[in-house]
Amino acid sequence: MSQLSRITFNPKQCGGKPCIRGMRIRVKDVLDMLASGMTEAQILEDFPYLEREDIQASCEYAAQYVNHPVVTAGS
């Protein structure tokens, strides 16, 4: 089941960047924490207002964001 409804956009918040449930934590922040090696449990402990589904939504958003056609020279 898609969790993308947890990702919100508000031009007056965080420069319009995708955020989690209207809070001032960006999808990029969650992805950066995962990329740095933090576990889901560590993120949830450090940010108790986040939920497991928020982390899943961030990953789902990133997966859809990078799934775009790539045009190369000569194509």
C-alpha cells in the first residue's frame, strides 16, 4: 500500500521541498539519516514524532523520483 499521502508540499515551508505530514522534516532529512547508516529504530528513537510509515513514504517517494527516463546523446 502506498504511503505517499504522508508526503506534503507547502511553498511556505522548507522552501516547498517535500516534507513529512506537514512537519518541518524533509524527505531528504530522512533519506540522509538512512544513508548515513542510521537504522529505522534509531531514527524513530531520535525523532519520536515520526512513524515507521513516514520512513517508508520517504523511500517510496525517492524511488518514484529517480524513476524517470534518461536521455543520452545519440538516443
